[in-house]
Amino acid sequence: MARGADPQTYRVRLEGAVAKDIENTLSESSDLVTLRKSAPVSPVGLILRARGDTARLKHVLDSFGFYQSAVTATIDGEPLISADLADKLAALPAKTDAVVVVSFTPGPLYHLGKITITGDLPESMHGLLKLRTGQPAIAADVVNAGIRLLTALQDQGYAFAKVDDPPDAYELPDSRELDVEFHVQTGAVARFGAISVTGLQRTKLSSVLSRLKLHAGDQYSAQALDRARSNLLAMGVFGSVAVKIAPAPDANGQVPVTFRVTESSRHEVNPSAGYSSDLGGRASISWTDRNLLGSAEQLVLSASVINLNGSATNGTGYDTSAKVIVPEFLQPAQTLQIALEAIKQSLIAYDQTAETAGITLTRNLSKVWTVSVGATTTEDKIVQPEEAIFFPDRDPNEPFYYTLFAFPMTLRYDSTGLDSPLPDPTHGMRVAVTVAPTLSLGPPDSTFIITQVRASAYLDLDKLFATGAGRSVLAVRGLYGYAQGASVIDLPPDQRFYAGGSGTIRGYRFQAVGPQFAPLPGSTTPEPQGGVSVDAASVELRQRVGRNYGFAVFADGGRIGQQATPFSGEYQFGAGAGIRYYTPIGALRLDFALPLESRMERRARGDDLFEVYIGLGQAF
């Protein structure tokens, strides 16, 4: 029975001998492939879709330099021009797929022949095309050459330069070459004229103008305009920034420029949550004023409930903070941050209640280098009955009170090109070296310098696995830290180094790796003592699957030392695997990890059989 205009389901197969990247482009360009599930069609619609694909895929092959290519399609073995094809499709039984086969023959590859530039282009700029006779005649390379040349002209002050897009192209079938001719009009060198900004509401004009780094009378530059737009977006207060240049020079030969901005919502509320079996659950909320005084100053208030039913915790705690961030403090590349924080946590290692006030000045040295200096003061209350071994005259349950003054200095390097820790890094490195001279007033008074080096590197394995850029990534990280000038007894418990947990060695409970105190009376579980040094490393393979899914396998190792000697002492290792669900703001992560030690050793340390970690963003 004929089904009239009911949707015709189908299967599609692309056939042809081409390179993998061309095959992928053909598949992505095919409506038959991309619309098969999302846009059902009638039998006639299927024929029209197949006809459209033959022309579309021919154009794709042309763009790769195969100008004598041929693309044909059949449906259930019938050519598309068959007069009764639509009737045959309509007569198919319900839920019967038609089979569409698209065949392509690329033919010979064309190469570039003669490359000509006409017009008034300075001779010194001819090389900017970066095209050479004999290279494959790939359309994107030719078009990009013209764009590159136009951008270079605009960067040299030729605001109204023109380069034909696309250039004239002449196919030479006998020699299988493609001659191209670029027509260029440079016009006169121009300078910026009046610079104006529209759309401002709360944001101060003076603050915006200082970010532009443009001045009337400067030589025109498209690159300078791009930087200015990026600088405005980086303020964090604008949802959009558009640049409009006058269509012609003014009476003085200058080019007026207008920046049209749209301010984002001033306030932002962000909830978040996470879970690990050692530290338990965490629920947080933050409130941000992104334009406190009209110059992109930020006020960030956050509050978290932490340690909800974790195996390495003894009760629920909190972590609250208030931060004021002042950009362009005294210098354009400097940021001042003033922070207050209060935390309460009950860990297996110790119970802590602390209030911290700090000020940090950060300066961007370049796109990848940042340096910061700061000063913090902390009032710390620690309860750790095991400390009685160091202070036998004290009541084990009596709190230890410390006042700490620290002066941290940090040098950072980041070549990942990411402004946020949530997106996946796929290449580059992150390195942070922190040195923090610290004065501790407490039992006992002490002075020490805490040094930490953290590094991570990311290698895209696309060329090795041919899976697509950023889909297969090898990530490694390392940590080394030591406290100079102090023994374990000189360091407040929260200033010591610990290992175990998602930040160092997954599979072990938080702070469980390293020296342990003997179990207290009535307990069979030793508790972490901490140390004066730490070194740890991780390696992780991350693989994306499809559009939104992925997985990771990893191994971690490290140790805690009672001396500052690096890479000495007993190392412990953990390994595991996890799944990922990729969202626009980062990957949702679920990891399982095991400690690589015997069951007897694990029981003696009080470790769990395995640990679970859930969060947003990769582990590092």
C-alpha cells in the first residue's frame, strides 16, 4: 500500500577514495548525513536532498583542489533521474529504510600555477600571500591568503584597502593548474580620528577609554582595534562589543571609530556542588557584583557547606569568603585583591577554625607570565589530641592557638590559552612557583619559608590517534613543596604538607599518605601527622567519545617527608578511571580510584577500599 507523503526513513553511505580529513568534511557537509535523524523527509524530499548533496559535495571536492571530480547518488540502486523513483519509494512498506549511496571520484589534484597581484601593493608586501606555484590548489588557502593580505594592509594603516574576495581564478585543465590573480587597492595611509563609546550605563567612560589603548592621531591598525575590543570584553562587564569605523576619512584624513557596547547584568549568582568519598559533599553559592564602582571592580561573596559525611572528616564545616578585586590598580596590568575568609573543618588529621585577611597585588608580565605578591594574617584554632606527643605537659583536648603572618610571592606561567580552570586544556603548560616566608606565633613560635612548585602539561595526541584536535589528551602534573627552617613540631598542623585525595594521590583518603600518629586510646586507626616536604605526580589519558561523552584513566604517586630532602622516603601509588560528560561550561567528572597497596596495609592505615570523586572540570 502506498504511504503517500509519510516520512521516508533511509540509510546513507558515502563511497570514494579520499584522505581522512576530506572524508570527514564531506560527511559534515552532507545534508543526507547531518539531517537524517533531525529532519524527516518525504520520498520526493529525499530525492531532492540527494540531488542537493551531489552539487554540495562536488563543491567540497573542488575546494580541496579536485576540479575534475564527479559525484553521483542512487537510492535503492536507482539513479536520481529515474522517472518512477518517487513512486517506488512511496510504495515501500512502512518502516523500511531506503538505501542512499553517494559515490564520488575525486579525479586529479590541481596545483597552483601563476600567482599574480595587480594594483598598487607595495613590493615589500607581496610575500604576505604565502602562496607558491606548485602547491595544491586548496580554495581555503587561496581565500585565506587574500584575507591575510588585507589584514596586513589594514595593520599598516591602509584603513580602506581592498583585496578582491575571492580572487580571479583560471582553471587550466591540460596542465591541471589553477592560476589566481589578486586585485589590490591600498588607498592612503590613515590615522585614527575621534574615538567614542556608546551604550554605557553604569560603567565610567574614563575606565573604558583607558582600556582601549587607542588615541586619536595614532596610525590606523586593524590589529589595534581587535586588541581594544578584546580589552573591553576582558573587563567582564560587557556582554557584547562591536566596532564601527567611518566609511570614509574625515576632513582631516582621519578615521573616526565608535565602540558600541552592551552591559551585562551587574549581579551574578552561581551555585555549585561536588562530592568525594573522603571529604564528603560540598554545596556552595557565590554572589558577584561585576561592576561595584563603575570601573569593573568586583565584589564576590561566597559561602560553602563542606565535609558532608566524608570518610576523612568528623563533621560538617563551612568555608565563607568576601573578596574585592580592583583591576588596573596604579598600573594598567595590575590587579589588587583584598580578601577575608573564615573556615571551619573537622578532619581526621585535626579540627580547625580560622579567620584570614589578605591583600594580593598581581601583575601580568605578558600573555603567559604573571607575578603576584601579598600579605596575609591568620588567626588559627587547631585541636589535635595527637600533638600531645610533642607537648606532654598540655591537655590533649586543649586547642592550639596560632597567629600567622605570611608574605607569599608567586610566579605563574600558563600557555594553555584558557582564562578559566573549567574548560579542558588540550595543549600547553601551567607552572606556579610560590615562596611564602611565614612567622608563626604559637606553641612554639617559629619562622619558616614554605616553597611550592606546581606544574601541569597537556599534549594533544591527535596526530598519534587521528581522533580530531583536542579529543585525545595526555595530561601530567607534578607537585614539590618543602618548609625550610622548620621541623614538623615547628609547623602548625594546617601548615604541614599532606598527600592523598584528588589534589595529589587519588585512591587514598584526604591527607592519609605519609607519617601517622599512633592510634589514640579507644581507636584502631592511625591519624595523619603531616610532614615538612611533599612530592607527587600524576599522569592521565583523557579521551572524548562522540559529542558529549568521554573517559579518563590515570595513575598518581607521591610521598610525604619529615625532612626537606626531595624524592626520598616511601612512595605510595593510586590508579583509577572515570567518565566525563561535557557541558558548555566544563566537564562533569566521575572518577573511581584505588590505592595500590595490599589489603592488610590499607586496613592498617584506615583507608577505604576505593575513593569516588565527583566535580565540574577536570582533576587538573
